[in-house]
Amino acid sequence: QVRSGTAITMALSSAIMAEIATRKPVGDRLDTASTRTPSPASSLETPPRTLPAGFIVPVVCRRTFLEFGEAEVERRRSASCGPRFLHEVTEVACRVTEVIYPGAQVTLASAAREAVSVGGVLVIAGEVSEMLHVDSLLEVRGDNATIPGLQVAGSGHLKISGVHIAGSVTATQASRLDMRDCSVTAAAGTGVLACGSSHVSLSACRVSGCGENGISALDESSLTLDNCSVERNGHGHGVHVASSGRSTLTGCVMKENGRNGTVVMASRGGGEGAVALRECRMVGNMAYGLAVHAGSAVHWEGGEVAGNRMGD
């Protein structure tokens, strides 16, 4: 695993820089046949240093991006810059682009802080027991990952993909949550909750098996749902909009939920919600497919409402 702040700095010999400068890129490799004379700019004034035979820079792996001090070297960097080439390099500046958890970090929170500090991506691997709390800009990718819940607060902005959340997801205050290719299941209450002035965007996500509503928007929050499935949420609605914010659902399926497939009502603050439904399906729900309360506006642009127990 790679820790933040990892940097290896050594001096590039003029001979090595000269050799690199004369190589021409061929596809994803370097042409070593060229013998043209290097320009003075491609050499460093520092004396050469010999590395031990077989030396391998320990931070070099697929999760690390290498930046060389010389622009010419960076431009000519290619797949051939593997361990053999690095045996010869005497100056490597290494920038962490991914922080892996579980790893050397003690907690998920510390791994998240580390990813934020280096401007990198937090990769969660496998099943972990800690909830994820975010209050700043963070990108998360899952590697067969499961977490027990997440919360975005303040002015935080979380971009998360490929993670299974076995619990609740909450966006509060002025936060932003972008989820892609995720699943939310088994929340005791609402699966995904947007409140305050937050904005929640879900793309190709599945929300199912939650105790109350699948997805809820309250206060001044807004929702954007694209090609999502909201189904079999036991005692609540599939999608529940009680917000003065604007929400858009495109290509979504709300089916077999304990109450309405989608319900739109005036917000708790007394405003009016405006919801656009585009090519959505609301089928097999225990109450109505689509229920619109007084004081709310719904824009319908095709789709299907059928087979709901109390009406369509």
C-alpha cells in the first residue's frame, strides 16, 4: 500500500538524462536505437549516483503516478519505465493518486483524510465495518466493496462508484452526493435521504430492501435519478419527494414497494416541489404507482404506471 506524502528524490545523472533525451517514443515503448546528441537542457548539474544492483523503487506500482523533474523526460515517459529502467533513474518524484483501504491506514476516516490531503482517490477494497463520513471533496471507488453506511455533510462533495452500502445514505446541509453503479440495501429507515439544501445524484444505482422509503428528498434538497431501480422497500414509498427543490427522474423503475411507487408532496417548509418524470415505470406497488399531493407539480414525459394495488 502507498502512504500519502511518499516521495523518493535522487539526482539524475547527465548520462542517463542524455540517453533518455535521445530516445524516440514508438507506440507505448521508447526507441533505444537513436544516437543523436542530447541538448544541454536534458542534463542536470548534480553528480551521478549509482544505485545498488537490483534496486527497485518500492512505491512503483499500478497505483502510483510518476512525475520526473524534467519536462522532456515526462513527455517521453512510457511503459518501458519499469523496474529495469528505474534501476538507472536517480531522481523520481512520486505522487500518490490512490489510497487503498484497508491498508496501512488505521481507520477508514484516516484513509479518507489522506486521500483528501493528496487530492487522490480513496479505493475501498472488500467489506469494511466503518461508516464513511465526508465533509470535503472526495472521490471513492469500490473494489468489491461493502460499507455499513455513509454521510455527506457541510459543503462536502462525495463522488462514489462501485460500492455496496448495507445501510443508510444521508446528504445534509449544503452537501453534494454523486453515486454511480452503487447499491443501497437493508437500511433500517430510509435508504437514501437528501435534506437541507443538499443535492443527490444517482446513476445506475439500486435501492432495495430498506425499512421505510427507498429514496427521500426533504427541505430544499434536490434529486437527480438516472436509470435507477428502487424496489421492495417494505414499509415506505419507492421515491418520496417532500422538498421545495427540483428533482428529475429519468429511466427509473419503482416497483413492489410497501406504499406508493413515487409520491410528490409540498415540502415541510411549505414550498412546492417540481418533479420531472421521464420514461419511468411504477409497477406492482402496494398503494398507488404515482401519488401527487396538492401544492406540488409533476411533469410527466412518458413511461408506465400499471399494476399497482390501489390504483395507477
